[in-house]
Amino acid sequence: MGKALIIGCGGVASVAIAKCCQNSEVFTEIMIASRTLSKCDALKEKLQPSTKTIIHTRQVDADKVPELVAIMEEFKPDVCLNLALPYQDLTIMDACLACGANYVDTANYEAEDTDDPAWRAIYEKRCKEKGFTAYFDYSWQWAYQDKFKNAGLTALLGTGFDPGVTSVFTAYALKHYFDEIHYIDILDCNGGDHGYPFATNFNPEINLREVSANGSYWEDGHWVETKPMEIKREYNFAGVGDKDMYLLHHEEIESLAKNIPGVKRIRFFMTFGQSYLMHMNCLQNVGMLGTTPVEFEGREIVPIKFLKALLPDPASLGPRTVGKTNIGCIFTGVKDGKERSIYIYNICDHQEAFKETGAQAVSYTTGVPAMIGTALVASGVWSGAGVYNVEEFDPDPYMDMLNQYGLPWVVDENPVLVD
Ligand code: NDP
């Protein structure tokens, strides 16, 4: 039915591409284009023998619009799935506009160079106006609304697990269980153990920046900001057990606050073990999470990039990670005048994910919904000219595909709430 260009060939992409190959009716042809061609070729070699989807590969620097345009002009994709890094969101959106391709991603735009004075001026104004200090926010991509509308193209933002599935769970809860949702708690639990004292489950640079930043939540129409890891709760997760979880800023809070009418509070919690937190605090204290280049023995290095080179590659964690993830949302609101709460979640097993795709559950839980969002756009089930977050579309076909493609979900109508 359609042609998809997939940018990036890391942990998440390897799962999304494997899943596209299981859905050859929609994905008749794909092109994998990333910085390191050998990774694209290796994945093609692994997947091509057992799929009808025709796979092509190319090398690309996705920071460069002309390189992207050249590939799109040659391949003529219906849709482009961006699974590189959030730094490349805007260049890939520009190339899609230039070539008439729909756009899909899993993470909102973040500037790579946060010391750039032009970027900083806009960032500081936004911090003051909106009240949260995360380096990433939706304003950059929402600003493309008119461009996509005028071009008659769809940009679908944030179709990973969180954001992505958590946002679709919200739309589903609103459609089938509530007249109005008042409280949303998004709980992201990773009960996996990889056996290393310290490693990150996805790109270390993105992961460590997110976790070491201030937390924040949405309440009564405004942001409340907290210090990193200031708010801690304990929760007993189905399939995992008791875990400590900490309140973080997270990007779907921003879009859900805009798109869910009547919502009073949205919080996001993620579980962390003591070993992870101890290492992260120590690395932060010694400056290893810094993004500003420092002079070392005659050359400049960026501390967090150097740290990335020392840490285990997230892709290498797959074979050694055991345990499960449990990610979902607890909703409280009203239906027919009565208050009710429900909890929708998915449990994913690291080893089962690895057996199927060669990647652990964190990549799996992101890669599957990346394929689903792209398939719904490519097949026209989700359509509309403009820039959309996933909760703005009908959740039902997405929820069906989660069951079909390996992320079955559960609705608990009597959940334990988070205080
Ligand atoms: P990885 O670092 O494993 O993969 C990123 C890939 O992008 C690599 O193949 C890398 O190339 C490639 N890449 C990086 N820069 C460029 C560039 N300039 N041009 C071309 N290719 C480039 O990251 P993940 O797979 O873990 O994450 C992918 C995305 O998914 C990220 O945006 C992340 O934020 C998002 N994510 C979203 C989640 C969600 O639930 N919504 C959860 C987890 C991740 P190379 O192989 O050469 O390094």
C-alpha cells in the first residue's frame, strides 16, 4: 500500500522496522536511512529473507535538509518515520514539506546546542511564559501547523510508548469510560535488570538529560516545577512488584493539558533503582552530564558525549536484560455524574521482546507504537492536514493494533491510586 522512509537505525528503529516487515500489506517498500550505513545493511540482511516488504538502505546525515531531500526525491515516500534523535525533528519536517511526505516521530524537538544564544533567548522566554525549564517542548513543532495544513500533509507527533501509547490510552479512556477526565497519573515502571551497575536503556544523552532535569506537573491550568527527584512514591506494579518512582517532567503532559478538556492535574512518574540514582548523581556532581564542550589535552570534548562512549550501548543490553516493564495511566474523572478511576497498562517482558526482535523491552515498547502510528497515517486511517498529537485521533484502531502487534493492554477498573 505504501512506501515509508525510516530515519535512524538504533534500538527503537530496529524494532519498528522489524514490525513494519510483519505488516507488509501496509509497508510494501521501506528505505532505512541512517548515519551509519553498515547498521542499515545488517538489519536489511537479517529481515529481508522473511518479509514481503522490499527493503532499501541509504546513508544520510539527517541534520542536513538537502541530503534528506535527495533521498526523498529518489524514493518518493508516502510517509517518513523519524527514529533518529530529537535534534533532527525540524530538519526532517522541513524535508517532508519540501517533498510532499507525511511525517511521524516519537520525541519532540530538542536543541543539540543549548549554548546557542539565539536558541537560549527563545528558551528563556518560554521558561518564563510557560513555567517549566525542560530543554524540549512542543512549541517548535506546533509552529509547523500552517505549513503542514497548507501542504495537505499530516505530521503525527509522539507515537512511542510515552508519549504515544499513554496518550492513546487517555483518548481511549475519554471515549469509552469518562465524560470528563480530571486526574491523570502516568506510571512508567521498568522492572528489568541488565546486571551492570549503571547503563541507560535508551540513548544515554537523551535519557540522562531527561532524568537529571527538574521535574514538573500540570495543575489547575499551570505548571508546577520541582527539583530533580523531589517527589517520590512507592507503587506495587502488576507483573513487577513494589518499586520506588519519581516525578519527572515529560513531554505528553504538555499536549494532554492542551487536548483533554477539563483535566485538573497530570503527573508523570518513572521508577529508578538506587544504583542508577547513585551513579547518576555522582556523574552529575563531577560534571560528566555537561553538554558544554570542555578543553581536554588540546581538543574539545562534550562530557555527556564522552560518557556515552564509555557506557554500554543500549542495543547491547537486550541479551542480558531480564524482567518486565509495566507502563500505563491511572485516570480519575466522572461518568454519568459519578466519580470513577481506571488504570490502563501494558506489561512487556524483556526476554520475550529480545527473542522476537533482538531488542529489550524499552526499545520494543517504543518501536511497536512507532510502526502503528506510521501504519495508520500511511493507510489513511488517521488523516488530516496539519500537525497532530496522537490523542487527537480515534484511539480504537491503534488500541486494536497494540493487541495485534505485541503490546496487549489491560483495563483495571479498581486501581490503587497514587497520593
Ligand atoms: P539510538 O541512539 O539507539 O538510535 C538513534 C539512531 O539515529 C542511530 O542509528 C543514529 O545513528 C541515528 N542518528 C543520530 N543522529 C543522526 C543524524 N544526524 N543523521 C542520521 N542518523 C542519525 O536511539 P533510540 O533508538 O534509543 O531512540 C530513537 C528515538 O526514540 C529518540 O528520538 C528517542 O528520544 C525516542 N524514544 C522515544 C520513546 C517514547 O516512548 N516516546 C522512548 C525511547 C526513545 P548511529 O547508528 O550512527 O549512531
